[in-house]
Amino acid sequence: MPTRLHSLLAHIKIRGYVSVMAYPSAVAEIFCRVLLTKEKYMKRLLTLSVAMMFVAASSISSAAELKSGIEVGGRPGAYTVNDCTGPNAGKSLCYRCSYGGRPVVNIFAREIDGNVEDLIAQIDEKVGANKDQKMAAFVVHLTDDADKSSAALKKVANAKKIKNTPLTNFEGEAGPSSYKISKDADVTVLMWVKGKVKVNHSFKKGDLSKDKIKKVVNDTSKILN
């Protein structure tokens, strides 16, 4: 029997294929090569499958790991903002305090892009439609440049015709410490009623989309009767 066939059989025997030795050497060699080729293919397929599962699991884990803001069931504390467009424009105050136990939507944003503007506009409409329940909302731009932020927020309020939602800013991108705004979150949305958080949404930069905006707006039902 040729030496190369002995080499092939050395791999096959330990897998229960001893009977292949009963065939002519040429046939046995072909048989062994087919089996080894299949084995290599299956190993590569298994390796690829494991790699894909790892990537998918990492993506899911990454999405799940983003936690920003007070968790559902928590109690939002007082903090001061600079009102830029609301009824107290030009003053510093605590809207958390002013709104008391009313149903409130509090949007924190580090960057005010088109999607954030759309979110603000839709929440503003929701507030206007639920005045009978005394619903309220306010937007907090987390910034290190309060003057630049104020000018930008005024433009947004005019462009989007924001009527019911004060656009404010907070000096310091970290946000109020007790609210635990994640450094990885570009947008954090908290909703509470009677001083208890009912909804928490957070998004990394670029993650906020039309579908996600719709989900956030629909969740206002959780703070309304």
C-alpha cells in the first residue's frame, strides 16, 4: 500500500473508517481524500459560524450596555437650567421643581441635529394635545458654551415652531450628576409622573431614527391617564 495512503488512513482510522483498507489502494485513496476534504470544509464552516455568533452577540451586548439617566422607578431630583426659549427665557431655574408631580418629558441632548429637532417637535405637539392632563416637557442641551447654545436653541424653536416646550441648556456636557447621564449617550429621554420615572430611552450619536422617535413619542402614554 502506498505511503501516502498510509498517511491518509492514519487520519481516517481513528474516526472509525478501518474498513476502507479492504478497497483497492487507488479507490481507498480517493475515498480518504473525499472524507478529509469534507472534514476540512466542516471545520471551516464551524469556525465561521462561531465567529458570526460572536460578532452578533457583541453587537447585542454593545446595544444593551448603554444605560443613561435615572432608571425606571427612580426619583428625579432638582437641578438648575438656563431657559433660552421658554416663559422664563434669560433666567436660571429648576423646571423639575416647577412642574412638580405633572407628567413630564425631559430630553437631554449633547448635539441638536435634525433627528433631535424632530423629536422635540413631536413631543411639543404631544404636550399641546394633552394640556387637559397638564403634561409638560423641557429640553436640556448639555454644553460647554452656553451663549452659542442659547442662540442655536432659539433658531430651533423658531424653525420648528416650538410653543409648549422650553428649550434650555445646562453648563457642562456631563449633565446634572444625580441624573447619571452616560458619556456615550448623545440623547437621553426621561419621562416621569408624580415624581417617579416611568420611561427611559438613551441613544448613541447617530442612533436616533424616525422609527425610534416614534417609539419614544408613543411611550408618553405611560405617563398619561
